[in-house]
Amino acid sequence: MGRRITHVLFDLDGTLADTAPDLGAALNLVLRAHGRDPLSLETVRPWASRGGAALVRLGFGIDDSQPQFASLRDEFLLRYREGIAVRTALFPGIGELLARLEAAGYRWGIVTNKIARLTVPLLDQLGLKARAACVVSGDSVARPKPHADPLLHACALLDCPATRIVYVGDELRDVQAGHGAGMATVIARYGYLQPGDLPDNWGADGIIEHPLELLDWLMEAD
């Protein structure tokens, strides 16, 4: 690629952390409270990167045009905040990847559509908040991904041009946002891909099957 990457930005849900178990548990608490059957983790997992609204749509089969939608979403977010890091864990290999990036002199940060009041306590529980060079949440800027605004905000926080940054995520909107900001992008295929997703067609600069493969990509990019 001929570019010198100095910074790595990560999506959170489905890229750094496997949050699906706690998201699913919160959704099931709300479903049971309203007399509905719980959903399996296998059903919830492909939707775990899509946010609270998508999970409410999945569980209740309604959208934001329905009057009860907002209250159900708020109820879900409350339950999720109460159990935000019970079963959530870093994906296998992420801990080693971050340590090796730091040892090699790379700075890394997080750009997520998760709102700050959920992002910050989760990162604290995972021991990542103090290590991240920047954290940009879904409500840190006016327009979340797939708009480029969150990644451009990260560039400003890092005082780094986009051409020196790679963004790693597990959704098409991550590629769209990264390229919109002028960054290289890498898809984490181990993340929360849905059955119909075709990441090979998303136009990313790389695809990794395991977090540590990012180190090889970085070597090739330099």
C-alpha cells in the first residue's frame, strides 16, 4: 500500500469485545418482562453490532414507528447497563494484539456507535479505557457511522492524518466510514457478520480471520 500506518482504530462490539452474551441477556430480561419467549444467543449474535434499536426490532418485531418502541429501547438499555460486563470478554487474541501494537510503537483507539454512557463503563470493566489513545462514542459527534464524522473526530483527538490510520471493524458501515474519512480499513471476519453479508465485496483494504493477523497486514502495509 505504500503508506506508513502509525495508529489503529477499532470498532468495539464484534471487533474488540464479544458483547453479544450480555446484550442478549438484557434483551431476554425485557422480553420476559413483557411475556415473550427469550431468544438464543445464536439468534442475537449476528445483530449485536447493530445497536439497541436493532435488538428491540429483533425481539419484538416492531420498529420506531410504533409508540412503545422508545420505551422498550430505554428499558433494554437500562438492563444492559446493569449487566454490561457479566459475560462480555475480549475476543481471543485481542489482548495479545493490543500488547504487541503498544510494544511496536503503534497508538490505538476505539470508535464505536455505542453511546458514551455504555462505552465508558464497559471499557473500564475491560481494562481498556486508560490504555486507549482515544475513545469516540456514537454520541460524541452529530452523525455516527456510516458517516465519517466519528473517525474524523478521532483524527483530531489523535492529531494524526487519516492516511496514517487503519480502522478495523466488522460491518459494511465501518468500511464506509473509514474510507469516507480517508483511512485504510480492515474487516474482522471473526465478528458479528450476518448470514447474507459479503465482506469480500465491501471494498476493504484487508480482511482478517483472527485478530493477530492484523500484525501481518500492518507489516505488508508498510
